Amino acid sequence: MLDGSSGEKKVIENQNTIKEWLVLIKDIQLVPDDNQEGRVGYIFGISLFKGEENRLGFTPDHINKIYYKSNPEFEEQIRKLFNEQFGREF
């Protein structure tokens, strides 16, 4: 996890925490944005690793090189995770 505002990083190694969070977001529908031009900056960055391999990196509006329209439900789940893990409000 990367706080895009400060550069602070947190690592979650507890598999149950990760699995529980993935269950919360797995059915959220994301709609690709018509505008696929590159963007700069973000508040929340998440990378999922298997061992040393980065398997998936995303922000609330960007997953696997595809930009998505804002989804308040998805962003709220990310915000809750960051609040919990960093111990402060985002």
C-alpha cells in the first residue's frame, strides 16, 4: 500500500486480512473510462504480490493499464483499508 500524498508505505502480510478485503471488492462493477489518456498522481496505490512478483497494481481509477470511471463504493473500500492500516483518516 502506498500513500500517494506522503510516499509512506505499508505492507499487509496477514493473508486473512487480504482475503477479507478482496471479498469486499470482488463484486464491485467498474466501468472503463472513455478517456484512456495517461494521468498523473493518486492518493491510494495498492500492489498485490506473490512472493517477490508484483501480480497486480492499481489505484481507485486505474487497474492493469486501463482507466475506469470513478466508483464511490470501490473508493470507499480502499479508503477504509487505508484508514485501518495507516491508523489515520484519508
